[in-house]
Amino acid sequence: MTSLLPQTAPPPLQSEDHGAYRPLSPLKKRARRIDRILTYVPLALFLVFTLVPFYWMLLFAFRPTGSTSLVPWPITFEHFETVWNGSGFGIYFKNSLFVAVMSLLTSTVVALLGGYALARFKFRGKTLFLVAMLCTQFVPGAMMLIPLFEIFNAVGLTNSLWSLIISDTVFHLPLSLILMSGFIRNVPVELEEAAWVDGCTRIQAFRLVVLPLLKPGIVAVGSFAFISAWNNFLFAIMFISSQDQFTVPVGLSYLLGEFGADFGALAAGGVIAIIPVVLLFAYVQKFLVQGLSAGAVKG
Amino acid sequence: MTVITPNRPGRLTQPEANARLRRLYPYFLIGPAAILTLVFLVYPVGSVFYYSLQNSNVTQPWNDGFAGMDNFVALGQDPLFWRSLTFTLQWVVVEVGLQFIFGLALALLINKTFVGRAIARSLVFSPWAVSGILTTTIWILIYNPSTGVGRYLADIGIGEYGVSLLSGSGTTFWAVVLAEMWKGIPFFAILILADLQSVSLELYESADVDGAGTWRKFLSITWPHIRQAVVVAGLLRAVWEFNNVDLLYTLTGGGPAGATTTLPLYVAQTAIHDRDFGYGSALTVVAFLILTFFSLVYLRITKSKEDDK
């Protein structure tokens, strides 16, 4: 493992930009070559470590049962047919998508409202509210299962996808709120004040001035919420009992349960589970880094 | 909506009424979040504290009732509790430490300019979005003795055939650590990279003029700049690694023979599998107190260093 670590002294940042227009002495040329090696070699190791596991799953998903080839050729879709129709992943996929999209919507709306309050107002109970939010993060999710189950039971939501939407939204709320309030704080308050002076109400000013500037924040918070709801396993396996309400992670855990039986089907299930999040992630990861870079992480 | 209360002596003037409305504004906005938090987070946490003082075991309903500190006394004498606590600390320290080191290295690498940077970035960050159960799925495929990576390595003469990394007593821990690192390194890398990108390049340029070396620049410019992000990321990750059970639950089930059971996993087994909710709640309260104490100490230490600057 230690081989993945680049040499203790990380190469200088942006060093390639420096002195680009000056003729380089042989010594400097050598330094640049070494610098390039120190970039590409560790990077290649990181890429191998990241991608081999993904490749391994694709390999099992697309190669025929019993094959030991290291390339998925001849390619087969039999495992996908098995899990999509036979194991019910078609239904699980639809359920997961519903839960994730609804969690995205509720999280974004609640976080926009609350985040605005945290960013723009001083009010009594604000600190208490933040501390309560923080404290709830220290309780293992596993332990919330029973009280939550009792609540959902009382309101008749057990075995309903809504129990997952609510619990995913709530568990994710502290992060959504803090992120969103960070993004809102980054929108200069002067812009809003200018809009008030021009006769806008607070709501109009928010809609016309703040909201358009908040797009990266909304994308980041929404996709965080989508991904965490899509990935949630613990609540889904505890609150949902009938197979037609299963989500993809629950389906996967049942495939894992029949351990050793069918690696091809397991891998195909994994590929189905990964597609939406990886596509979404590829799209938002730039927003994510930019958004966090803007200071949101400092709350 | 009007907040003017007519039965009060002396009606409010319009500006006064507006001022009152404005004071209530934040409460309307925070309302949905507060209600959701109260009902679905604060109430359940409260009930956990309540049950920690109760005997509440579905398999022994005749014992149910007030227990006082009995659950906590029992906990002090429970070897499984102490073992799971020790393992949790080991797990959190090893995971957070390794993820931080490699995450920092990855962030520094990605922050450089090189060909193919955007694609490399998307690729190396992608495990961040992968769930615990999916990580398990992937690493089961890798570790299984018959068709896993080990078999192909054995084909070319590295290692032996038929080694099951997930059930050997010495190898299980590191096998799980590796799988969790795969998923966790991008978290640190993303948070640190976000901060690195706001370092002013002029600082490095003037350091170059002053003849500062690579290591000097890292210590004097980069590190002070990203310190706060590292502190925050470290705390978030430690709490997450402490609490999250998805991977361990599905990859090893806490085994072999309880060797990879963290405290929350022990809680889940006690409360859900054994149906002893009172004792499970007591375990949770202890876990909660440990995390709170740890976070306070951690923030105090890192904060005081911040003030020294």
C-alpha cells in the first residue's frame, strides 16, 4: 500500500507554469522531468487502485458464467436479464429512482428555506438549533431504527417508500442546511439590499437575485441528497418488507446473501446500482469542488 | 397573515407590526427543518436516552420496567462491549489516518497542471459516490478465493491459490481497511482540493523568488491554508467511520468471530437481532457520549492551535 504514496515532499504546485518563457538550463530541464515523473507515476498508481475494482465488476457482469478470461469477450447480457427480470431489479430501480428524486426535492426546498434563515438572520434559538443538528449526527443510525420504525408504524408509513424519503431527507438535513447556508452567505447581501431599495419584497429579491446565483449550490445540495438516498441501505432493509417496494441496495444485499451462487448476477446488480450515481457524479463533481472552494465548507 | 394582536392595549403602528413580522420571518423559514428534526431526530434520540434506563427486551417481556443504571453497570462488565470499543477506535484511527494521508497526496497531485487532468479527476473521485453495500459487492468479487484477483495473481506466481482474505484472522482487518479506503480517500481529496484551489498563486511565486524549496512552500503556504479544511474533514470522517455500519455489516458481518465488530454494529446486533432494546440504548448513549467528548476535545485542540498563529 505504501507504494501509492508519492514521495514525502510533494512536487511544487503549478511549477510547470514557472519560467516557461525562459530558455531552460539542463539542470532545470532535469528538474522538470523529475517533476513530471513524480506527477504521473503516483497518479497512475491511484488510477489503477481506483479503476481495477470497477473493471473487476464490469468483467464479471459482462462475461459468460464459467469464463475465466480477463476481458469480457464474448460479451453477454445474460446476467442483466437475470437480475432485471428474474431478481426484480427492474422494479427496485424504479423504486430507488422515486425515493432519490423525492429526497432531492424535499431536501433542496427545506435546505433553501432553512439555509436562508441561517445565513441572513440572527434569531433566538439559532445556536441551539445548530447544536441540536450537530448532536444528532453523533447517534449511530442503527440505533434510530427502532424509534423511527415506531413513528412510521404509528402514522401508517411502514413498508412505504415515503418512510425512506422522510428518513433520508432528515438524516441528510444537517449537511444540506449547512452547505446551503454557506452558499447563500457567499451571495453578497448588498445585491439583495439593492433589490429591496428598487422595491422588491424579500421574497422577490430572493427569487430574482439570489436564486439564479445559487445554481451551483442547489446542484451540489440536490445531488448530495440524491446520491445518499440512492445509496441508503440501513433504512431500506429495516422499513421495507414487501418485495415490490425494495430498493436497489436491498436487492443487492439479497444477491449477496446467496453468497457464492452467482457472481455474474451480483456484478450485474452492482452495475445497475452504480450507473445513476456515477453519471450524476461525473456531471456535478466540478460544481462540488467549486462550491466547497467558495467557502461553504467553513459554514 | 397578520401578527397584530387586537386585544393588546394600544394597537401597534404599522412599522411596529412590520418589525414584529420581520422578527418571526426566520422562524417560518427554519420551521420545516426544525419540525422534521424534532420529530424524526430529536424525539428518537430522546427515546434512546429514556430506554437506556429501562429494561426493554422483547424476548424477556416480564422484566420490562425501570432499570436505573443496571444497563450501564452490565455494560461495564461486558467483554464484548470493551472489545467492540477497542476495535472501533482502531478502525477509526487507521481509516481516518490512511484516508487523510492518501487523500492529501491525491489532492496535491490533482491540483497540478497536467494533460488529462479533468478526466483523471472524475475517475479518481468516483468511488466517493459509491454506497457501502456496492463497495461490499465489488470487493467480494475481488477477494473471493475462486475467481477473485488472488487467483489470477497466483496464476503468475504471486501468492497462493484459495486464500480467503476475508476469513483469515490476520488478513480480514486489512482487507476491510483497503475496501473502505478505496471508498474514503476521495472524500478527503475533494475537500482538500476545494481548499487548495483558493490558495493565491502569487504566494508561491514570491516564495520562488525567495528561493524556497518544495517542502518549505508546502509547510509555509499550503499547509496553513488547508489546515482548517483538514480539521473539519477529519472530524466529519471520524464520526462517519465510527457510526457507519453498511460496509462492515455486509462485508464481514462483524466477523470472523466478532473481530471486526464496531460499537454501532454491536448496537445493531443487540437491539435488532437480539431484541434487547434497553441494553442497546445504553450502548448507544455511551457511543454518543464518546463521540461528543471526542469532538469537543478535538475542536478545542485544533482551535487553540489556530489562535496561536
